[in-house]
Amino acid sequence: MSGVRFHCGPYETTTLSLFPSSSVATIDAADFERADRCRWFLWTAPDGITVHAARNQMMFGRYGIQFLECFILELPQPQLTVRFVDGNRLNCTRSNLILD
């Protein structure tokens, strides 16, 4: 499967705390200031296995979930699919994200 891949490191990374758990998401340091203004939490899919870093956001007049990878890439959701190179959905560094 091919897709659009974003810049490849080496870039400085940092972690973003996810509430209320002790989990963290990894992001590029350049994205930290913008992402840190939001309250992120660990979202678990109905399958009980798949997790994402997410936040509540007002969309189309009602609250919805925005995943951190879409926030980082400034994507409308769910119109585009983002794949994770290493399979870790909490690694939201640009070099780990591919648009399909």
C-alpha cells in the first residue's frame, strides 16, 4: 500500500501526557507547543485493543473525537486514513505517519 509519507528524521521528539492514565504519546518537538494547549486522553476502541491519543472537539455543531495524528497533520476527520509505520498509534511523530 502506498501513501504520502511525511518528513523522515532525525528530528527531536517529546512526549505528551494523556489523561487520566499514565500513558504518553510521542510527537515531534516542533508540534508540542500547539498540541500541549489541548487536553488529550487515551481513547480505546470498542474492540478493547486499539488505542489512540484523542481529544474532544466541537465539529459541525456537536462534540466529536479528534485523534492526535489528525491534529498533527491538520486533517479533517474521518475523510482520510492515517497509517502508522511502526504500528504504534501513540507514536504520532510525522516520520511515523502515512496518509492513504
